[in-house]
Amino acid sequence: MPRVINSLGSADVFAPALRIQRSLAASVEKRVLTALAIRTPAWISPDHLTLLSFVSQCMVGVCYAFARRNPSLLLVGVLFLALNWLGDSLDGTLARVRNKQRPRYGFYVDHIADTIAAFFLMSGLAVSGYIHPTVAFGMLITFLMLSIESYLATYTLGEFQLSYWKFSPTEIRILLALGNVALLRHAAISLFKYRILLFDVGGVIAIAGMGAMLIVSTVRHITRLYREEPIA
């Protein structure tokens, strides 16, 4: 469990949380990232990669915001999604391969950057015209709620959940990239004689999926904590 023991808040004792990654692409991704980390030039640091991840995710939002006028920007968004994956996935691997880890700093910077970048991405999507703003911000809110649950579990249980039900940020990026390509041909579909935006359908499914993950994880973790801390 991550713990910092000191009345003044300095880091006398800190144990990094156990990382749990069971996504569909986890095994392949780990091998690819390790190979990339070994070959990364010495002048590139994990901080550079974190910055790349942050800027790239924000740029995905910018691409969505202007795709209404220029749909080809959806393909540029796919490129930035790939760069976001590279930075977000490789920064921690690079630190571990080089044995230059800063667990508290890395955890905090990584996830506050992800939180801010997620706001930019979803804001851009909300004004793109390819999705109803309510659905876009519904996804953002559900994502942030699930993130909060994950961070609380990291602190209280010492386990950092990187994937849920075989899905991690990597699989989500792949689905989003495929969605971008699909938008170039079909921005909307017909359902029961109604015209519905393609990303509205995907967004509602994403909200339902993340909501279910949140409920299941919350119940499981409350039950576990209740059993591990009985009243004497």
C-alpha cells in the first residue's frame, strides 16, 4: 500500500502500489514497450514522454473541435492518439528499465496530466458536432468517477488497477481511432427510423460500461475493506 509516514508530510516510508494490468493487449504491449525503452535515446526522459502524452491528448481534442469544418482532421486525431499512447505508456516503462523511478512524483504527474487532458479531449469532442455535448460530458464525468475509485483503491488497498474487464486506455484509444475513421464515412446511423449520431451510440455504451465497472469495483472494494478491518 502506498504510505507516507511523517507528521510534516515528508516521504519517510513509501511503498508503490501493485500494478494490475490484464487487458487484451497487455502481454504484447509490455514486450513492445520494453523494446522501445531499451532503444530510447539517453536524452529522452520519462518527463519528456509524459509531456508528449499530455500535449497529444489535448491535440486530439483540438482536432475534434475543428473537424466540423475539416473532417480530415479526424485522421490527424488518430495520429495524436498514437503519440498519446506512446508517451503515456512508455514513460513509466522507461523509468523502470533505467531504474530511475520516482513513484510518488510519477504517479501524481501522470494522473493529474491525464485528468486535465481528458477534459480538453472531451470538450473538443463536445463541440465537434459528431456527438451530443451531454453524452460527451457524461463520458468525462463517468471516466473521472472511475478514476477516483481507482485512486482510492490504490491508497487503501495498495493495488493500482490499470485495466477493467480486459479494457485499458490502450484498447479505448484503438476503439476511438477506429471510430474516427468510421466517422469519415458514416457520422450517423439509422435506428428504428431515427437518425442517431454514431458517437452518441458509442458514448452511451461507454457510459454504461464505465458505470457498471464503477459499481462492481466499488461494491467489491467496500466488501473487501469491511472484511479486512473488523471492529475489535
